Amino acid sequence: MPLNRTVYCVSFLMTFSIPAFSQQFLNGRIHRTASDELLVSVSVINISQKKTNISDLGGNYKIPARPGDTVTFSSAGYKPDTAFVSNWMFEEKDGFQIYMEPNAITLPSVRVGEQSNYQLDSIKRYEEYKWAYPTHRRRLIGSEAPSDGVGISISPVDYFGAKEKHLRRLRKRLKEEEMDYYIDSRFPPGYVQRITGLRNDSLKVFLIRCRPSYEFCRKSSNEDMFLYINDQVKKYREGKL
């Protein structure tokens, strides 16, 4: 093949290959609504491409995205936000800014037979992210794990592949966030404020220092939680915390 034809063919292939390898990123900062506070460790999920990331210590986020994609932002204690990606978002000088509204959580209902706000929200969250969970439990080919009854197996190559690792990390993070949501539902700021009388920075410090564990929240009754808060605020006022 003549040299000039070879050069032409290579140039032609490179020209049409560039779009296939180019990748756009949606980026910006995540703020608390009506505040200068930047939000850290917010889950950023591109549902369309099944890509995830989290905001850094400066509230910055970056996620692969294309016009038409659906990107969600979620964090314990805040209402989730959803963005439908458009071209203009990539052209913003300081990136596409996100403002998240705190989720005002009320004391869980004690009426028997009724679902609390947390339970209803938990169901919604599962429906939103159920694509990240396998339909059936799977086992590695050649492993000693018992069968799941449907005969589904995957090879080690698939199991340890980038996509599977990515989904496992996402499921782990969603589980941790679900635990945080539950603690928030049992230890909401408004309820703590009414019991302790603390406000502003004092309340914020108390909520951080005296935040109960997930295990305690699961096994405690409303009365147990009331007594716990009373006991902790006494120690807090005495400077023991």
C-alpha cells in the first residue's frame, strides 16, 4: 500500500475514534441550602451509566456524564436531589452547583401497625437503587458455597472485574448510609433540642459527640432513647464529654 494512502487511512481512523474514547465529566460543588457550608462525602450516582463517586473535603464532586443522563445526590440528613444533565451544565464557569436541603426528621411513630417515616423513606431508597443489587444471590464457579437454588454461577473473572467491584463498593456505601439514616430517625436534632434545651453550636457539638450507635438505636425503645439523651446532656453540661 502506498505510504500516502497508509497515512490517510490512519488519520481517518483516528479522527473517528476520538469521540468513542472521549469522556465528559459533570463537576462542581455541593452546598447546604441557604448556608456557606460545603457538604462532604455526598454520594453522587449517575443512574444512567451506573457510575458513582463521593464529594471530597471541599465539597467538590466529579462524575462521568452525558447530556440526558440522570444524576442523583444523597447524604444522610439531607433530602436527595436529582439532576437531569443538559449541555449548559458542562459550560458553567465554576461547575454545576448543587444545593441540598436538610431533611427535618420527626420522632418515629409509636403507633402499632403503622410504618414510620424512616421505613417509608427506606423503601423509596431501595426502589431508587435496586439496580445496584443482583436479582439472585450468586456464587463463584468452583467454590464450596452452597447453591442458591437457581443454578446461577459466575466466574472469578466476572466477580473480581471492575464493574462487580464498583457495585460492591456502592452497596457497602448504601448500607452504611442506611444505618446513618436510621440513627437520624431515632436521634433527630429537633427532638434532642426539645429534651436538652441546647441550641446552635452547642446543639451541633452535642449531636456529634453523643451520637448513639446503630446497634443501640435498633435495640432501644423510645423511653430508652429519652433516658439516654438525658444522661448524656448531664455529662455534657458537666464537661465530661
